[in-house]
Amino acid sequence: MVAYQTHPSEANVPGAVDPLTNHAESRSTLAHPRQVGGVLELFERAQLMTDLEAVEQLLLVRATSQSEVITSASTHTIRSGGKRLRAALALLAARLGQYDLPNVIHAAAAVELIQAASLVHDDLVDQAARRRGRVTVHARWDNDVALMVGDFFFALASREMALSPDPRIITYYAQAVQTIVEGELSPVTLIEPVAPALEQYYYKTGAKTASLFEAACKAGMAAGGGDEGQIVALGRYGFALGMAFQIIDDILDFTSDEVTLGKPAGNDLRQGTITLPLIYAVARTGSSRLRALIEQGLPTEAQVRAAIAEVTAAGGIDAAMAEARRFISEASAQLAAFPASPAHRALVDLAHFVIYREA
Ligand code: FPP
Ligand code: MG
């Protein structure tokens, strides 16, 4: 049985497999649980792994193109994996309703394809050398290939949306992509005064990260036949979870290291990117050294290390962490109206994983 719909052009694509029945034929690209701080154990407990593997296989099937270079670069990107959190959110949200994998698999694949498109383009814009420990597309091939592969992923995502059972799913994802692009062009320029700096930071974080979490949850709930109230609640859960996720990402840039992150730590300070720990540190100490560092641009490695120490000593990390916890409480509260179930438990646990993850 084919658990997902094929595109007409795929019938003769070599290596095209049924993601549900043919797992053994292509190697899983999902990361090992130890590499992602236990989130896969959480998925295993929720008996989500088989379905996530099906999404993974679908992504690999879709990555195959008439163009050899597109196939290589898109397969390279898909195999770089990641936690597949957004796909998991779509699947878990659908499980709160009437769950049927063929109904939701396209929405789960679409969100990972949008994420892949945005990261390939983001690495191109930032000229980043590594992502998730692997060389980026523009660095391994060139800028033109990265631009085209991002567009290719985006087209693939559109086709997955079109295969989804509920047209509202297209609207949710289209809205998220629009917001991501607007957010990308809306930098945080203020480090103080604290109120407008926070306003800029929250707008940007909501746009670039939380909007897609929100859309994944709404799409999953719609695919599961949820009513409007349930879709709104799941969207709010996803948005708050995404805010916490990005705040933790910004904290990890201060507290982690390149081996754990799969990309250089301290990058935000190095690139003059203003994030929550820095805003809170300056609000608490009024430090002119931190302000000068951002204004001057191109800090030395010693200055980056000193700034990380200063932000930590000022309590910037702790304050940002408290804010992330507040978003997690907000997310969990949205689940209160749903009856207990393994999927409900997994969504609650996921909120805690987001806070305690190490990479
Ligand atoms: C990563 O954030 C960046 C994004 C999630 C969004 C990037 C969006 C675009 C380039 C616009 C194109 C969008 C689509 C949907 C095709 P980051 O730079 O803070 O994180 P990082 O440190 O992991 O790079
Ligand atoms: Mg980036």
C-alpha cells in the first residue's frame, strides 16, 4: 500500500520507495537519540518513529530531480537531518484528532521542506560554512546552486501542500512563509532602551521561527479534522513553543560549543546580531563595553569571549531562560482542553525538551 500520493512525474524515478513499507532499503537520516538530547526517545515513547521515518523517506523521494546537481545538493541537505521537530508537531497535532498518516504526511513533509528552503537560503545570505556539522550547500557547490536548491525545496513544499486534504493547510504555510520572509528583512537594530529592543526581538523571533511552528501545529490539527477552536489552540501552542525554542537557540549561542551545536558558537556576537541575553544584560548593567562591541562590528575572538562572560555574569542568560520558561507555560496551557493521550503527553514533554535541549 502506498501511504502517500505520488507526483505523476515520479513513477519512474529510480530509488523511489514507499516510505511506509520500504524503510530498510534506504538508510534512515534521522539522528541518533543521543545526538539530540533525548527528543527521539520522546518520539519513541509516543510511538511516532515509524511515521517520522515515513516522512523522512518521503523527503528523500522528493529530493530526486531530473537535474543531477539538484538531486545531490537536496539529498545532502535532507541527509543533514535535524530533529524533524516541525514534522513531529504536525503528526502529534493530527493525533489529537482523527489520525490517519496518509492524511497528514504531506503537511509534515511540507513543513520540513519549507524549513530546508529557508535554511539553505539563510546560509547563502549569511555565507555560513557549516550547518548541523555539515558543509552548507553554497560552500559545497556554489551560490547559484544554493539559490536554486532553496527554490526547489520551496516548490516541493507547495506540491506537498496541494496533496494535503484541507486547503486551509496551504493558507497556514503560505502565511508562515510570508511572515518568515518579512522577519528576515526586519533586523533587531536596538540593544536599548529595553522596551523597543524587546519589541524588535520578539517580532523577529516570532516571524523567523515561531510562525512556522504555529503553522505546523495548525496544519496537523486541520489534517486531524480539528474544529476551528482546536486549530487556534494548537497554533498558539506552536507559536509559544517556537518562541521558547528560538530563545534557547539564542542562549545556546552563548553557552554551548561548536561540536555540540554543529555550527560555530558565539556567532551572534561575532556578526553583531542582538539577541535576548544581550538585551537583558545591557538592561541590567548598562554596560557600555557590550554596546560598543556591537556598534564596532568585527570583534576579536578575545572580545567575543569577554562579552559572553559579561552577559553571563550580568544574568542575561538567566533572564532569557526565565522568559523561555514563561513561553513554555503559555504553550502547555493551550493543551489543557485536550483529553489525555500519548500524543498529548508528547506535546507537553516536547515543551520541556525545548527548554532542556543542548543543541
Ligand atoms: C535561521 O535563523 C533563519 C531562518 C529560520 C529564516 C531564514 C529565511 C530566509 C532566508 C528567507 C527565505 C525563506 C523561505 C521560506 C524560502 P538564524 O540565522 O538566526 O539561525 P542560524 O544560526 O541557525 O542560521
Ligand atoms: Mg543564519
